[in-house]
Amino acid sequence: MFRLIRVIIMFITFEGIEGSGKTTQIKHIHRYYQRQGQSCVVTREPGGTEIGEKIRSILLDPQSNTLCPMSELLLYLADRAQHIKELVMPALAAGKTVLCDRFFDATVVYQGYARGVDTRLIHRLHELILEGFKPDATILLDLPPAIGLSRAWEQIDNGNRKSAESRFETEKLSFHEKVRAGYLELARREPERFHVIDANQEEDKVRRDIINALAKA
């Protein structure tokens, strides 16, 4: 059994490596909130807005293999600035809970820990864009990168994931190990915000663990 989530307006982000099950679990949590009578919006980064989807098509295209780390960073930040202004803030102001597939933590670990961009610079730029705004809760779906990548490629091969958005799946295993280590370090630094969930479990068990974590948020 799990506890009911209190109906409170929240901005909840979902993080994790490729193949960790974020998209699947967000759908479960969206349905759960709706059953609780909470108005809820699901969005993602990159994307979430018309402009953001155009930026997403560049960032995740495997043909964008010459994109340098700084260009990659600035595109993510442009997407985030638009997303916050156009969708996230208006939804929260309207009394809706927002469930977001990736947010600024992903930029810190992918472009910072894994790509090597100075994380202090990333935080300074986020201060300009976000002005102190942070998620109320962050669900980190954690599992070994080898397992996550295997899942991701299986989804690409069976058509459940777009091959046109597979740029990060083509990165070496060592890259994804840095990403995972970065996420776990962020979770260690902010235990009050992060809820680390073992994603190497059955889908329904992961769902129950997330619901229980959010009930305490």
C-alpha cells in the first residue's frame, strides 16, 4: 500500500540517464494526480514549447555530432528560458502541478560533469534565467548505465523511441557513467529535494516508490 499524495501545487522534475523510465513513470504519476483531483501538466526539456521543440530537434539529432559543448549548453538554456516563461510559470500560476521530464539538473550533469563545462558557469547562467526558482521535488530514477542504454536501444529498435533523437544514446558508456555519478552527487548535496528511486525494478514497483516519495515531499 502507498500513501495518498497531498493535493498541493508543485513543480516536480524527473531525472535519470537514458532508458531509466522517466517518460513511462511520468505518465503513471500524471494519471495518479488526476485521480486525486489535482490539475496537472506534463512537459519536457528540451521541448515543451513550439520554439523548444525546434531546439530539441537540433540537440537530440545524431547528425548534430559537431555541436560543441558550449553551443550545446546555450541551446539548452535558450530552451529553458522559453519553457519557464511560456509554460511552467503560467501553469503554476493557474494552480496546476507541473511534471517535467528533465530540468536544470540534467544540464549540470550532462554538460557539466560529463562534457566538462565549468559547473560554476552553468549555475551562474541558471541564476540569470531562473532567479532562484527550483523544483519542489526531483525524482531521480537511478540504474546502471549499461542497463539503461540497453533499454534505450531496444526501444529505438522496436520503434518506441525516435531514432532521430538518439544523439546521447550514441555516446560511450563512460559518458553515461559520468552522468550517473553527477546525478548521485547532486542528490547527495540536496537530499531534501531529491528522491532517489531504484529504476532497476519492475515498472509497478518503481511507480509505487515514486508515489510514496511524493507523499512525503
